[in-house]
Amino acid sequence: MSTAILTGQPVPGSSIEGDLRSLGFDVRVAADAADAERLVAEAPCEQRVALVDARFVGHVHALRLGLTDPRFPLAAVPGAVTAQPEGRVTLTRALARDNSAGGGTALAVDSLPDRIVTALADDGAEVYRPELGSLVAAVPADPQARNEARQAVADVDDEAVRLKSAVKSRDGFFTTHFISPYSRYLARWCARRGLTPNQVTTASLITALIAAACAATGTRGGFIAAGVLLIASFVLDCTDGQLARYSLQYSTLGAWLDATFDRAKEYAYYAGLALGAARGGDDVWALALGAMVLQTCRHVVDFSFNEANHDATANTSPTAALSDKLDSVGWTVWVRRMIVLPIGERWAMIAVLTAATTPRITFYALLIGCGFAATYTTAGRVLRSLTRKARRTDRAAQALADLADNGPLAGLLSRVARAPLGAPFLVALAGTAVLAVALFSDVTWAPVAGAVVYAIAAAQALYRPLKGALDWLVPPLFRAAEYGTVLILAATADVNGALPAAFGLVAAVAYHHYDTVYRIRGNAGAPPAWLVRAIGGHEGRTLLVTVLAALLTASQFTVALTVLAVAVALLVLVESIRFWVSAGAPAVHDEGEPA
């Protein structure tokens, strides 16, 4: 249980003690600042501790937002400040300094919690202050102000604000207008029954896997059931995040599950559609793998662009200014959100087409829609990059290098050829183009030669820091090259099982790349070097697949792809699970679904 220490003169009729207990706090009363310092020191080190002015007037949800959010070591609202175990030392130091100064840290402020917040700010400590909106949180100075604050509390429906804030402030059209109006109430229902966001996330995954299994039956009834269940899975997918925001049940494990399960659900559904089509005599595995490759590359474009520019200096662009201007016209905001086919619109389209048409038509529509969305978003970001005047930071360059996923072969080649051949983006583009031409030639060993050139280009592309205007495109180029190589060679093998094996391999490698993204987002850096070496890096895997295709028969190549897929999946899953359930894993909260 957490400890809340009430400071200042108690007010008759105040509900503050009951409010704090309802939030899970053990309430103690401090006679003065010195007594508060003693009570803080006596509180168990592994517990959260809060200082709350006894005169506080406000909504319970304002206290909840300010005092119970697990994501921040230090947080405050007017009249209250809290510290988690990692912030206790900072809080204790500020409190001791305030006492030694006789409460003079901020003489104009007679509320001890507010004085401590001022002292923390003076120390340079990061104190999270939640956006309260219409919620009230105040320390009235006199009876009249107290009555006015109480009236303001009565005028605002605390629960309505809590429900509204459970929904993302920025979401897609389908999610905003067709899911969130009722899923928020489902989130509240779950909260009142003690369900956790992780349980809802798991239920969403199970529902999607059942949908994939229904699609795999290949019957019209199975396809209809699959479409309905896919929408149900998406409703639960929205509910888990809303439940986390409604009850402030954030966790590192939950963030990781939410981020990775979305990809697992979608790609498992693709596989289910392909299996169902095969039962009806239509082989669409190439389309399923193509859809997965396209969707993953779209995400890498999003991730790379955001990592390259989130801390860029002098970040100005006429294209960005035009985008901001369009955002001021209401209807254009929704149109622009819809045409990028975010997860809500995408899953709704897949569900409807699955139920009403065939897997082949579903994949055609998905490829066309995602292809248009990818062209639109990438073109806009290229224009922004070319027209803005910005200087990329060392952190951004390192993040892009980690996303590139170069392996030991590229490292060796970079040490052998010490002179850079050109700008990183142009070198990567040239290497990818040579590989693409080689893959479509009729010469058996041409793809191997192309893969060798590609490996040299991968080494050269990362020879210098990725700080050029278009260097954020290097990781997406590498993803397209590697995944495309597996797709093309499996398709040209023209044997049963080759494309499903390739699907499994790309899924395993894509998981590794998504895992890398979320580690970087949490400032934890790339996966360990041993893992990157063990699975070969993108250039090593690309070269290995081309060599296997040249040396082996079609059936042997299928077996080799299957073995490689299982080996990569085992390595990346074991290391990923070990990392994300460890105490040192970062809390990553994916508040914005990439296209």
C-alpha cells in the first residue's frame, strides 16, 4: 500500500482522507513540516509516498492522475506531490532543504507540497504534471475560495471526464466514431470487475487467432465468422488501452504485449486467409506474404522518420506548414487520417471483404490500399525532409543505425573498405537496386552476386552517421530488400510449402525488427550484439537465402527456409521475452498506431 501524508491544518468536513484511502493510500497526518519529513523517512522504501495539503479541494480523478500514475517517478497537482521509490531520494532531499530553510523555499507559497514542487523544479528534477482540463485541484486560501472550489467540483462530472480521457485524443475515423463511443464503457465495466489491461490484450489476441482459424476453414460461414471476430478483436484492442488510461494501470509488460500482439494478430489473420483460400484451391500465399512485407515496410518508414526527427533542431518545412494549415480545416483532418489506412480502417476493410468476398479479393484490396497509403505518406515525408532545415542529432543517427540491423558481415566489410563510397541513402539505394535486378534475372547465381553487392552497400551505408536529409530511408530500404528477396526466391521456387515457409521466416525477422523499434523508443538501445550476430544481420540473412536458393533443389530450399524461420524465431522470441519481463525493461506506451 502507498502512503499519503496530510500536511497543514485539517478542515472540518473535508473528504480528502476518504478520497486518498479510496485510491489505495494509507493516510498519515503530519503536525508540521519536520513531522512530514519524519513520516516520509519511516515509509517503506519500496512504496510510493505522497504529500497532500489537508486543505486540498478537488476531484478524486485529479488526485488519481496526479498521485497514482505508475509511469513517472515524480508527479504533482496543485496541493499534492508524490514520489515512487526511484524518486524518493530527490523528494526527501527537497523536503529536508525546505525544513532547514524554515519553510522558506518559496516564501509566497504556504502549502508544503507546492513548496516542495518548487524546490524540485529548482533542482532540475522532472515533475510530471497531468493535464487536468476541467477537473479541479486547488488549495483555497480562505472560506470563500473554498466554497467556490467546492462549487466548481460539483459543476463538473468527474466520471464523465474520466471516461472521456480514457479515449485517445488523436485516433482514426473508424475508431473514433464506430468503436470508442461504446468501448470506453466496456473499459469501465472491466475496471469495475478487476480485470487488467493485460487480460483484455490477451483476450484480443485469442479472439483474433480464433478469427484466423475460422478463415482457415475456407467456408463461407468460416469467412463470415472470421470477419465478425476480427472486429470483436479490434474492439478489445481499443478497450485494453482505454482501460489502462481509465484506471491508470500502465505497465512495461502491458505496453510490450499491446505493441507486439497487434502485429501478431494481423499477420496470423493473413496466414489464416491464405490457408482458407488454399482449401478452396486458390493459392494466395504470395499475396499474403506481399501484404505482410508492405505493411511492415510502412511501419519501418514511420518509425525511421519519427526517430530521425523527434529531436531535430531548427525543424522547419513549408510542407509541414501546409500540413498544419490543412489541419485547421476540420474535414481534411479526417480524410488525411483515413487515406493512410490506419489499423481501424484497415481491419474494418479486411473484415468486411473477408465476410463478403474471397481471400484473393481481400488481399488485392489490401495491397492496393496499403500501396497508395505508403506512397502518400512516404512522398510527404520525403518532401518534408528535402525542404526543412534541420540538423540531426547523434541520438537520431544512432537510432537509425540500430534500425538498419547491420550484421557481422557488414561490419567486416566496413573494416576492409575504409573509404566511403557516397551518401548513405544513395549507397543503400544503389545496393538495393542491384539486388532487385539480380533477383529477376534468369542466371542461377546472379542473386548471390547481387546479395554480395548489397552486403557491401550495407557496410558502406553505415560508414558515416545517418544524418543526411533522406538517410532515414536507409532502414526501410534494407527491410524491403531482405523481405522482398525471401518473397521472390520462394515464389520462383514454385513448389508447395515454399511460400508458407517464407511467410514464417519474414514474420520471425519482422518481429525482431519491431522488437528493436520498441527498445529504441524506450531508450534501451538495440537488442544485444550477440543476438544480431547470431541471426546474421539483414545482409547476412539475405546472402544466406540467395546461396541456399542457388545450391538446393526447390524442395530442399523449402526445408531450409523452414529451419531458418524456426531458428530465428526461437532466438528472437527467447531474448525478447527475457528482456521485456525483466526489471530493467522500459515503459513504452504506443499512443499512436503507425500507419
